[in-house]
Amino acid sequence: MKCLKTIIFIGTNKSGSSREAIKAAEMLGYFTVLFTNKERQIEQRHLYVDVHEMIFIDTTNVPAMKNEIISLQSKGNEIMTIVSFIDAHVATALKLCKEFCPNDLSSIAAEVMENKAQTRILLDGLPCSPKFTTVKPGEHVDAKVIDTFNGFPLIVKSSSSTGSKDVLRASDIDQLHQHITKLHEKDPEDHVIIEEFIEGDQYLVEAIIYNKEIHIAGIIEQEITYGKRFIITGYGVLATVPRPLSEGIEEVLKSIIDKFSITHAALHLEMRLSNNKWRLIEINPRISGGAMNKMLHAAFGYNLAEETLKLYLGEKPVLEQKQSNFIFTQYVIVDKKGILERVTGKNRARKIEGVVEVYVKPKKGTLLVPPLSMGHRYAYVIARGRTMSSAKVIAKRAAKELQFHLIET
């Protein structure tokens, strides 16, 4: 029986970094298996030609997944690695990998990172860590707790929040209590975190850790749209990074890696530069989703999803820059609710000089809403420029060409 060198993926989105990782695995010559709990992906099986075998399964049921892995092995599949590029599945994939295809990646750090309360507690005391407190289910927040902060506004989030979901801003004590009650009603067992609100420019840092060495894949300026939620609508990949900026980021990364005792990992951080000090907003044990992989490829010529896979396979990832471009990605959101009738302007946007890619996610008949999470960003334009300002101008101009025609509901 011929052994199929197999990579198992736990979950994927239809597009973005998680899907590009599957495509990279196929290009590297591996047999790809997807564990999915999404019925729609089973129904649209024909759209996933890069997935060689798709298995419908409860991706929170570890014993069931173990049985499927054993079944694959009995059929001749040699499991090379088990990986996830999706929130909440990263640690599970690493645990399964430790059992079925041991490598040097620890699930412990990923498990802590997936819980924002545990992350804050672990990193408490570092200069980059903001003031915070956690609220247990049923616990009342009194005035003494609030007095430890420097007044309002405050950030309120659930310990398991992802993609800007369940991250709220409280402007006064009444709103704070409302947000805490709302989050506890949504998940009665989840801790709620209260954090100081940090002013300053926000950056995203993509990194791979190999043998405790930091390899920064990209430093990206972020533009935030403030509505009911904090939604990132603009990303600017820096082709050149001022030395003080890169040194400060590396220093923060080193302190975090030490705290987590990380030897090998792929991760990304969101940080704010406030009064010339770096403050950690969030950390996640995976490459960013959405257009991030394509942004970095357009900027530097490497495929971060592919290099992350190599890390999971026990190989040394190589982030060799083949080019150096300023890249800006503009996401498109809507300001009213409605059923999508059609999208116009895609061809006009693509013809603008400097545009690398135009992507529109929803199909006709989809219900679109003003953003409550990152998943409510419905299109993006990636543009290249000689400077960041020129790339930004091109991306924003092209994005304005995209018009979502809605039937209001």
C-alpha cells in the first residue's frame, strides 16, 4: 500500500490565509484532508479542489477527530502534521499533532493565547501589558475596581472574543455594567475583561519563532473604523521600517516569548504606540486571516502560509525577501442593512494602475449589515506604491469604485 503523505487541516474559510495554506500544502505535494463542521462547505465541495478529502465532523469533538485520524492511518495516510489557521482550533490541532505526528510545537502557549484572560494574567507586569481586571460570572464590579483605571473610556471584552466580536467600549459606569451583563448573558461561563483604553497608532506584527529566534514577516500599520465595534478597514505593509520602531517591537516580542516559553510558533500581535511606549492589545497563535498572506506576498514575495506549514512540518521556515513594496489594503464595509442585488465597479477598480487585487466576498442575495465583527467586511483592494501614501491613495480610490447595491430590509 502506497503511503500518502498527509496534512490534516481543522477548519478553513472559503478564502484568506487559512485557504491559502491548504493550497500551499497541495503545491508542496501533500495529500490534504479538511475536518469541517460547516455544512455549506460540504454542499459546495466542488469549490474546494485543493482539498483532496473533506470530512464533516464536530471540530470541538476531539475523540471523534482522533477516530477519523486513526481511520485515515488505516487507509495508508501518513499524517505529517495536523494544523489549523482558524481561531479556537490552533491549540486543538497542536494537541492532536503531538499525539499522532510529534513535533516541537507546544499546544500550551496556543491554548493560553486563545483565552484572553489567561493571556493578560500571564503577561501581567510586562511594560507592554495594559491595566486590566477580570470579572467572573456573577461577580459585581464595584467603584473601587474602576478607580484603579485612569477613568473612562474602558474596553470590555469576553475572554474568548475573536475578530473584534464582543469587544466593546464603555464611556461611563452605566455602559460598563450594561456591557458586562450583555457578555455574561451571551456566555454565562466566560470571564469578562476590563482594560484601560490606550490611545495611539495601532500596528499588527506577523512573526514566526524558530528555535526561539524571532523572524518578523511584516509590520503593518492599521486603520480603525469606530462604530458599534472596532473594525480594521485599512492595512499598510511597511516596505522599510524605521529602526527604533523595529527594535521596540522585537524587544516586546522577546519579552512575550520568554513569558510563554515559546521555542517554535507562528503568531501575530496587535500593538499600539502610546507616548513612545509599546502596549499589547492582542496576541493570537496563528497568521492573520483575510488578505494578510496576499499582502505580504505582494510586499516581499514570500508565502507566509507556506512557511508556517513548513514550521509545522518540522522544517526551517525561510522568509527571504524577493522584493520590497509598500502595500496598502482597503476593506469595504456597508453603512446600512440590506440584501445584495449586485456589485458594480470591480473592473474599473482593477484597471487602476497599482492595484494588485480586487476581491468581493458576498454573492447576490446575501444579507449585508454594518460591521459588528471583522467578518462583516465585504470586499478589499490591495494596492502597491513607491511610498505608503501613494499605495494608500490608490487603494482608497479603487475601493470607492466598488458599489454595493442593496435592497433595504
